[in-house]
Amino acid sequence: MKRLLAAAFFAATLAQGAALPYDEAADAHAQVAQAVSAAGQDHRPVLVVFGANWCPDCRALDMAMKDGRNAELIGREFRVVKVDVGRFDRNVDVAERYGVPLKKGIPAVAIVAPDGHALYATKAGELADARGMSEDGLYRFFREAADRTRR
């Protein structure tokens, strides 16, 4: 039943022409490395967002990150890389490198310094209920995360 619902969602999404947030064919290692390298130039850390297209909370977070004051805050404070984790069978090593326990829930994030070390990582599924978080709740989360990275 879950597979049927997921297939129906994908068909509806594709029929509407909506782009899925996670590129399942992307080379996550190369994308993160490129973003970290570029982060040194503008002194903004990299926000690595781990998720999957089948995940409603991941899609909700992606939409929230593209709109209003959340988009403004994230654009000002971070470089963003979205990493597809499939069904917890893709790019798990990238999440582990930055201390993100994916089994606690997705979406999950790591904030990576320009020198490549993790400044912050979600550890307890803090964003796993992104659909239930208000715009203000998400804004507070990212505002606090940005503040933590400056300490």
C-alpha cells in the first residue's frame, strides 16, 4: 500500500511538472567537496541537507527553505547542498562523516565549515517532523543553527 501511495505521489508530482528536491543521480561527495571549497571564498558554512524525494517532511522542508524569510536567512548564512539518501542506502557515508545519524529521521542537516569539519549536526531527528513545524519554528531552528556556527 505504501509503495502504491508513493508511486501515485511521484506520478502526480511529475504530471504537475514539479521538480523533486533531491537529485538521485548526483555525486554527493563531489557536490559537498565543491561547496566546502567555495565556502572558504565567501566565509559561509555549508548547510548539507540529507533527505529523499519519497519523504513528505523532506519535501516540506525544501519548500520552506525556498520561501519567505527562511529563504532569505538560509541564502545569507549558508551555501546549500542537498544529498539524497534514498531508502537509507545512498550517501550514508556522507552523513556519517559529519555525525548525522540518519536513522533518527530525515530530513537531517549538517553545517560544515570551510575547512571541512562539522560545526553542527542534527542528532535527534530535530527536523524529521518538518511538516508539523511552523514557518517560525523552522526559522528559529536555522537562526539558532547559524548562531551556533559563529561561536
